[in-house]
Amino acid sequence: MNFDIAKQIAPAVFSDTYLEARRKLLAAATTSSAHQCSNSGPSGEVLYTDAVYFGPSDAKNLLVLISGTHGPEGYCGSAAQLLFLQAKLHETLPPSTAVLLIHALNCYGFAWDRRGTAEGCDLNRNFIDFSKPVPPNPEYEDLAEHFVPANRTAEQIRVAEAAISKYRALHGEVALRSARVRGQYTRPGGLFYGGTGPTEARQTLEKIALEFRVAARERVVIIDYHTGLGPYGYGELQCEQPSRFGGYERATKIFGATVTSSDLGTSSSIMLHGTQDEFWQRILGERHTYVCLEYGTYDIARGREILRNEHWLFMYQPEAADADLGRQIRNATKLYFYPQAADWKEMILWRAHLVHRQAIEALGSAE
């Protein structure tokens, strides 16, 4: 794929709404398995997570491509999935290899430009084993009312920022970031809230995995598209903690030395609770390789403000979510996680195409 092709393809694969993204997917795929969400979109539209499968039904090797784990990050992931189909990579799969596209896993968040689910959960903190005690995060408790103040007056934000700055000065930036993002299970609707049980989106993923017999495969590579961390436009391949060092080693054999790990401290992410890789580790163990393909957007301070406003809206003013103020906040969230610039879009396509080819080649080498 040369530069001109990337530029030409971008309008065909990127979308401006969840509905447009879904229409493009269904036009490119002849059949799909649709899983309806119990919540509707801003205009009352019905929402679906779609699963599209190509290859032998009993293929021993499987590539899984997932978009929309975090709502507005679905714009990038949907485009990458459509690129896979536009490039006709599904027509060049090695023998005994299949591909499963899971489009708009958190379709509610995608439609509402909300990172979380309808339950107010961060889906990528929701995959813990809820039969066991939830992971503690007392540090979040200390700062919860400052991370998302009950009102957005200038004075309240000033007080919140002062408290956060004091915590940073006492404990350091890494400790502050861990408290904020690693996952918390005590403040419903707050930042990175993991919930009290499996969300509807998590249950949808579990149903799709059963429907397509994912746990029966000999080798599975999962690419989960995300945005918001790292340098602008760069696609970092992150391994998550549940796979430990073995998962990292498997990933580096497939994708090379650019793979990063929170265990090793090389990732732009930190160690998190309840990530999607916990699910894949439970059902597949060492037969799977999971990577989060994380594309950078804008600076992290801007992202903190964006998420504070988004969570404030849905925690304290949910009735205004589709009013002028709500649309303003939601659009800011969308633009942070989905930059509209042509250069960013082309960077996404280049990296995605490379990663897709590497995954297919690796699965083919296992024939």
C-alpha cells in the first residue's frame, strides 16, 4: 500500500457516526452475526455489535480483530477493520486459518461518543473474575471527588486541581496515574470504573466467542484497536499483564521489537485491572496472543480534562446528554479519541495494514 493508496482509501473506511461505520461494514461483508444492544442511540436508533467471519468454520488458527472497546475509539478500529476487507486480506488467508471481525463491541459508547458502557463502566476494566474480591484502589477513593467534581465551576475545578497537584507532589506522577487509571470498583460512573459484574458488552463478547468456538482453536491472535495514548498517530502494540512475559514473547515473535509491555515498563500504559486480555487468558491460556494496537492522539493533560467532562455529564447531568451542552462535551470526546486530520488517518492505515499482514503471516507459518 503506497502513500497515494492510503490517501484514497481513507474516506472509504473512516466514518463520522456509528451508523455510518456499521453501514460500511455490512456493505463490505456479505453476512454477519448481529447482537442487539438493550440501549438505543441518541436518536433512538437500534444499536448492534456485529461479528463477521471468513474462512473454514473449523480453522485451527484464528485472527480476531476488535473495534469499539472504548466507544469513540471505534472510529479508528472500524476503519482498520474496513481496511482489512478493502485490502482483501480475508481472501488470502492461509489454509486452516480464519478471521473474526468484532465491530463496535461497546456499540452504545460508539453511538454516544462515550468511552464507557451504558452501565457507566470502562469495559477494559470489567473483565475481572467477579466471584473473587475486587481489586482495591484506596488511592482513587482519596481523589474521587477531585477527579470528577460534582460541578464544573471555575472555583471547584481550581480546588480539584490543587488537590491533585498536592497528591502528585507527595507521591509522584506514576502513583497518581496508577490511582486514576488502573481501575476502581467502588465509585459507579467514576473514572475507569470496573463495575460490579459483567457488562452487557462483556457478555456480548463472551457470546461471540462461544458462537464461533474461539476456545477450541489451536492458535489465536487478537488485535484490539484503541486510541488516546502515545505519540500522535503512532500505533503502539501493547501487551497486557494477564498474559505475563509469555504473552509478550509470543507477540514479539509475530510483530517484532516494537511490542511493549507494562510489566517491563516499556508501554505507554501502566498495569491495569480487568482488561480484555483477562478474558482471552482464561479461555485460551498460552494458545493466544493479545495486543492492544494503541494509536496516539493529543497530549495527556487534554485527555484528562476531556474524560473529566464526559464523566461529569453522565454522572451528574445525564438528562443533558443530547442537549447543547451534552453534544458539546460528547463532540470534544469524539475529537480527542478520533482526530479528523488526514495525516492521522493515513498513519492509522499504514500501521494497521502492517500489523494485519504480520498476524496473517505468523498464523500461516504455523500450518
